[in-house]
Amino acid sequence: NLTTKGAIAIPPDMLIAWNGGHASEASLHHRIPSESVLTGGSPFFDKWFDESVEVDPRAEFCESVGLDPNRPYVLYLGSSVNISGDERWLIRELAQVFADDSELSELQILARPHGANMSGWEELNNGTNLVYWHRDRVLPDTPEGFLQFKSALDHSICALGVNTTALVDAIIYGKPTIGLGIGRYSETNATNAVHYHHMVNSGALMHATDTSKVIEMVQRIQKGSDDSAAARASFISEWVRPNGPDLPAGAVAGMAMEMLADGMSVSSIKAAIKTAKK
């Protein structure tokens, strides 16, 4: 996003933004002329469009992280320390309300910490419905790490968290995804950030302000309802791959940089990208 980072002090010859929202923010907050901004999609998320990566079997994955494969689970996605601080209180509270609910008493939570905010998470294991997922690497930036993350999403019934990029990963992968604006997180940049509101307003991210709302949402999901499916598809086409689902954002960026180096104007590059879309 372009609203919680440092200012771009020197306007570049071309800025490649992920989507139209980012393009507008570049002009509004960084004073970059709109004619210099190319909307190229997100190369960071291209990995989710590679269908050649097959997930681990459910039983195998669950055994590897300590889950009961015969019980459903939700995937809790931890946020960075500057966003959420110590969020273990919220995870424990969710585990308790799930255990106390007659419809969700068998539901497990797989707690996946943010790579830079893992302190004390090993204490979350409660032996019943809460499992800490120990991570050896900070990012899922290896084939093995990505396979594990994809498997975790695939076998879960939904994903939830405060405010982390992994929520977008879950949305792209097609999972019902819940943002948690609960307690102090309703009054901080965790859920007041512009990019968080973009996700909520799109309908792709369901927003809960208390645990009772989370219970209601998860109950519906566990029964097979997926109210945000259409919104997730729209979010992907507008925010992740605005040039079409079959045109990788990394390829767009590569073409654009080569054309700029060859002396083409940004307007000509935009026209060439539109042609590539066809």
C-alpha cells in the first residue's frame, strides 16, 4: 500500500502500481503525475495463480503441525508487532468462545504467527482446540514454505487475523476471510488503515468487531455458506490482476521496464500492455 509507507520524494519516470487504488494514492499522497503511473498488478501474489503446486494430503499436513485431521480448523494469521503487538490474548479468547459454542466445540485453531512477531506463541498450545504452528522461516519464500502455507489454507474452513498481508493471500486462494477489529484493534491503525478499509469495503474481507460476530460468521462458513465468494473474485480482478487473470503481474512489470529502457513513453507502454491483455 502507499498510505502507511514513507513518501516518494523524487518522482520516477514510471511508477508501476498494483491497482487503480494504488495509482490514485500515488497521485494524492506522493504527487506523482497520473500519466507516469502504470497499473500492472501485484507480482508478489503471482504465486497463487500457479496451479502446478499441489497441496499436501490433509492427514499428512495436520499431523505435521499437530492438528487432529478428523476435526475442522480455522487458520489464524498473525500480524506484525507494529500492527497488533501481542495478539495472543485474542487467540486465546477465540479458542475459548469456540469451545463454549455447541456448534463450534470441535473446531480447532491453527495459530500461524507473523514471521517477525513470534515471541511466546509456543505457549498457546492448550491440548484441546488451539495449536501453535512453529515456523522455522520468517517468510514462505521457499517452495517448501509456500507449499506448507498453501496446504494450511486449503484444508482450513476459513482464515482470520487482525491485519496482515496473509489475509490477501487467503482471499486470492479463495478462502472466506475474516478481519478482526476486536477490542483495542478497533481503535488503532490495525483496522483504520486505508488499505484495510479497501478490503472491507470491497466485501472480500468480512469484518468482525466482537467475538459473537466471529462465531456467527464461522458457524455459517462451517455449514457451507460463502457469502463473500463473488466479492473475492471482484477484488482479485480489480486489486491483484487488473490486466486479466492470465497475464502475470511480474510479466507486465518486466515488459514495462524493458519498454521504458528502450525509450518508450509511459502512455505508449500503457497502450502496449492493453494490447498484451488481448
